[in-house]
Amino acid sequence: MSASTSASPAARKTMPSALTFDLHVKCSTTKARASTLHLPHGAVPLPIFMPVATQASLKGLTYDQLKQTGCMLCLNNTYHLGLKPGQAVLDEVGGSHKLQGWDRNILTDSGGFQMVSLLELATVTEEGVRFLSPHDGSPMLLTPEHSISLQNSIGSDIIMQLDDVIATTSPDHARIKEAMERSVRWLDRCIDAHKNPEKQNLFCIIQGGLDLDLRKKCCDEMVARDTPGIAIGGLSGGEAKDDFCKVVGTCTQLLPDHKPRYVMGVGYPEDLIVGVTLGADMFDCVWPTRTARFGNAVTPTGTLNLRHKSYAEDFAPVQDGCTCACCRPTNQGGLGITRAYIHHLASKETVGAHLLTIHNVHYLLSLMGSARQAILEDQFPAFLHKFFGDLYGDKSKSPQWVIDALRGVGVDLLSD
Ligand SMILES: [Zn+2]
């Protein structure tokens, strides 16, 4: 594959890093890890779920409310911030932390995925992603250099390379191979363009669709470039869950122990826990906050649609025992919100969505915290049995892909 890259990695200078990754323990059965990621705006316990604050705000939540969920690291979208307020304002104010009044960590995407997914007329060439401005229809070009420049102005603690993203379900193998090789070349351009490596951590993104050989080659090339962290990209695009697990498991097998691993676009509780089991540390998704706007509460026993009339007179908290600001009783400093109240609000008032957003983000953060604690105590297989038992009512009723993925790392959900 050396012909596909712009420079031999051996000839490149070592990239500085603005993070420290402390790997505390690996599960003695599965590939799960517990670690702490020290970033410029504080320590982040891993594994972690990262909520997505699209327009530099998490839909409906103030930053105090986001802090109360325990969030130490959230996402901003480069594409949205680049359009508004725009790079000049970001430079003037001194970056996104100051703009938002958020003193914890931020991760930004490259902006490329937003364009390809949102804009019908986006086309990818070696130069970059061409698209028409959603404001005035004028032709625009997002290059690796421009993406990094925007992210340097945003000042995020973790920045992502621009990659060439293809749907995993694409039948065009040649195009998937081209996209993987181009992503490696674009990483080299991102590394050269990065102005703040001592303050901002650039993560590479492994591509290669569902082709495990392409994924392996991409891992080799990306790892050789020695970025502070590594992402596995291009998944959660409608592929079969078995394929998702194979790609994640194949990549984590080849990645160095001493770097954080981020699987992009994952947010369903069962996907997060299987991802952790396969050796991934970081995940993000808009789903938990988006689904809150449809009246859906994420809980250990599944997702409840509180718009359903069966909740009209259900005066239990959204989730029994939950310690989020929404569910916690008033005599413990919470709001003591009931399912019936959310049901009442859900169809009329946005405050219902705000309350469920608080709950859903808190739930996923605490779920990852519980997984981390179980890994630290070397009780993770028992945690898996309980988690899937609660979620599906009976762990033997777990979907086949979950049973197979866990069996592949030494946990049999069908045994006692
Ligand atoms: Zn709650």
C-alpha cells in the first residue's frame, strides 16, 4: 500500500501529544479496558459515551445541566460552527470553550461526514469535499487543511482528521478501497496542517468498509503515523450487527494498547456495551438526545415511549432509582419528575424533551461508569450477564449477534 501514501511514515517527525492515557486494567476474560484519558480540560474516565452538542449546545440543556449529568467530554460539529458563528468569530473570541462557557473537554468532527450526509450535491475528489453552500448555493471546498484550520480555531481538545466516508453497505468495492487509501493520504495532509499539536489531539480514522483486509491495512498505515488517539469510522451506517462486531474486533486486535480507541456513531446501550467488550473506549451518537425529543426514555429495561397512553397515570419516576436531576426525588435535590408528567408534556411542551435529554445522557454516562467499575473489579462478565438479562427480560433472549459477539470473547450468555 506504500504507493498510496504521500510520505513514508518513518520519514515523518513524531507528533506531539496533548493527552495522557492511563490504562488501569484489562478484563481478564473479554477485551474490555478501564482507563483514564487526561485531556487539556480535565480527566475523562473511559469507557465513555460522548453526547453531541450540534450547534455548541446540547438540545435544550444548559451547560450546568450537562455538567450535572457528569459529562466531561462532549462533541461539537465543525461543519455547523464553521458556518455559524464562522471562523473569524471563533478566532476573535478564542475558540469554542469560551464561546460556549464550557470549561470541560470538547471533541470536534472533521465536518466531512456532515457534508456528505446532509448535502446531496457533495462530491469527493483528491483535493477534498466539494459542495454547494446551504446559505447561497455558491460552490465550496472542504480540504483536509481547511478542516484542521477550522478545528484549530474551535480549539477542541480532540480534533478529527478529514476522511473519505463511504456507506458500509456500498456494493462498490473499488470505491471503498479508494476511500480507505485516500483517508490515509488525507491524514498526512491533516498532520502537516495541524498548528496546535501541543494543545489539541488529532485522531486518525480507520476506514475500509466491511472488508477486514482493507481494515487491517488501514490499521497498519494509521498506527504508523502515531496520532495521539485512533478512531474506527464508517460504521453504524445500516450494516448487519455481526459485521459491525467483526470490524470493531478486527481493528482493536491490531491497535496499540496505550492509545484511546473511539468507535464513531454508536449510542444504543447494547451497541455501547458490546463495543466495550470488544476493546473500544469511546463512543458518540445523536440518538439518545434526538430520541428524547420523541418522548423516549432510555432505561436498563429498554426504551420507553412515554407518549404512550399507558403512562398517563404512571406516577413512578422515569427510571426507578435513577440519580439524574430529572428522576431524583425532590427531597434529594432532584426534580422528582414522573412518567405521567413527561407523558403530559411530551406532545405539547419542549420542557418534556429537555427533561428526557437530561435523563438519557445521565443514563448512558452512568451505564458506562458501571461498566468501568465492573472492569476495574474484574467483574465484567457478571456485569454483562446482568445488563443483557435486564435489557431483554431474560439474557438467553438476547439477539443472536450479541450472543455471538460475547461468545467470541469468552462470555456465554446462555450459560448460568
Ligand atoms: Zn433519570
